Amino acid sequence: MSEPRSAQGQRTLPGEYFTSEEIFRREQERIFARRWLCAGHVSELAAPGSYLLFELGTESVILLRDRGGGLRALHNVCRHRGSRLCLEPAGELGGAIRCPYHAWTYELDGTLRAAPNMAEVAGFERTDHALFAASLTDWEGLLFVHLGAEPEAFERELPVLAGRFERWRIGELVRVHRTAYEVEANWKLLFHNYSECYHCPTVHPHLNRLTPYRNTSNDLDEGGVLGGPMWMTHADGSMTMGGERCAPLLPGLGDGDRGHVRYYTVFPSMFLSLHPDYVLVHRARPLSPTRTRIVCDWLFHPEAVAAPGFDPAPAIEFWDLTNRQDWELCANAQKGVSSRAYRPGPYADLESQLAAFDREYLRALDVEGPVRPTAG
Ligand code: FES
Ligand SMILES: [Fe+2]
């Protein structure tokens, strides 16, 4: 295992990156409208007609399973006068999408099936008014949408993901629990927080007991996917309240995966935490410069879930506790970076991944030149 890479003397971002409405708008245009964003897990769309909404700022996309069993993403904007079609975050469409305003009704492939009283309108053609499709990719069972018109292929944007985590067979897993949080902090502070364990000894004693903070290595340290493994003091354990696995080793894993947890950020929307017995997915969505919604899903293998006595509570409790501790840190950091007394500070070498995240972020935001030097 290699030592963590140096942070190369890099400093934290200036305060405006965490507070400015202007930078937030630029992020929406240059990052969130131009990147693949994780929207959910395939197990959430089990049957034809099931759907979930992906929402970001002014955008809303319906992800659904159509009659043929295929996955689709359709903009949640009626072709009549633009109303939202689906209002609940997830549900069943019952064979068609019906606008709540004037009852235009769409097939699950987006084509317009019926538009009351429109037949008499000169020149109106049903076929001209299908819902607009959004781009959708299924990567290992995790569904990514792209809000842009001509997205780069997922494999080209994130080439390091190709085949890399296949053995976790994430697409076969099922969600057993979800907790959603709203954090009073800029989304980048959540990425920063996830990307280091420098804070673990003081803030997460329950976690640091299982994976002491220096038991870490980065196997991806530049680009859109950053992270690497941590190894546990218990050679066959997992990240749970008692440190024991709460399910058998996932079926595709080998002995080398025992006692390891792997943590990755996928820019700009997801954290992926790969455990020996389950997978944890965090999806972050900026709500404002100072507020972020983050949804955390616990995914297990269906055979483990069906086994008598299955109890995911030790894994759920472990990460819910850790999450809440982390969100409090992020909210405190947000207050500090919003102060006129804040100046960029030096990253520790244990924070090399944060420095790498900032480089990727600034490249994506298209800021010219190196990270700005400290303001004072
Ligand atoms: S806005 Fe949808 S039917 Fe009128
Ligand atoms: Fe933490």
C-alpha cells in the first residue's frame, strides 16, 4: 500500500466558493448540467411503471421502467403548458403518465397517447409532442442521469470506473434502508469531509477503533473518482456498531476483500463505500450555496436479506451516527468559511484527496490558472 500522496502545499478554497450565489450558479451550469449525476439504484425501479424523480434546482427528471422492462429518463415537463407531471419522489405510474393539469396522457416511452380536446386544433399532431428524453446510464446498477443536451459518454467521463468494482455486483443488491439528511453546508464541504480520516480519532471514536485513521491508502488520487481502501483491525470485520459483519461476504468478493472498506467520491454527486458485506451509497445534491441534501442508501445482497435472522441495524446505526457527526462538522465549517475572518488554510498530507478534489472541481468550473494563493 502506498503512502497518501502529499497535498503539495495546496490550501483550502477561498470563502466565496462556499457562499457565493454567483459561483453556485456557475457550478449548476458548468458542473451539474455537464456531468453524469447519480439518481438512484436499479432496485428502486423493480416493476414496469415504477418511477423515481431526480430533482436538481429547476430540473426534474422521471426515471422509470417501461412496459418492455427497459429503463428510461424523461423530463418531468408536460408538452402542453409545462406542468410537472409526477409530483411524488417515487411511486407507480399505472401504465401511463397523466398530467395533473389538463390530463394529457403519455405512454411510458414518453409518446403522447391522448390530449383531450386537441383534435380540433388546426395543425396539432400528437406525434410532435412526446416528452423529452434525458440521458440515462446504468453503471453497476447505479442509475446516472445527464441534464445536458449532448453528454460525453459515461465511460469517457469516468473511465476508471470501467469494470473496477464489478466484484461487488452492486446491480444485484437491494436497498434495505434509506435516510435523507439536509445539511447546512455547501456541497463541497461534504465531499471534503468524506475524503479524509484526519478527523476520525477525535470525532468518530467508534469508527477509528475499527479502522485507525492511518490505515488508509489511495488508489485513485487524481480525476473524477478519488479514494481507496482502509483496512480494519478485525481481519474479517465490517463497519458496524460491533465491528462484526452483519451479512456474509458479498458473493463476488475474495479473501483479499475481507477486513477492508473502500471509500470513493464520484464527482460531483456520489460517495461509494464498499464494505465486505454491504454497499453504502451517498448522493449529494446542492440546494443552495449553504445547504445540501444528502441521501444515504444501504444495499445488501438479496440472499442475505432473505436469510433467517438478517439484521442490518448494526450497519445502519453505525453510518447514521457517523453521518450525523459529519454533518455537524460540515455545518460548523460552513459557519467558519462564511466569516470575514476566514482565510484559506494549509491542507495536511492526510488531506491529499481534498486537494485533488479541489483541482478537479476548479478544472470543471473552468477557472483559469492554479488554485488561488491565500488571501492573507
Ligand atoms: S400542462 Fe399538462 S396537460 Fe396542460
Ligand atoms: Fe467523518
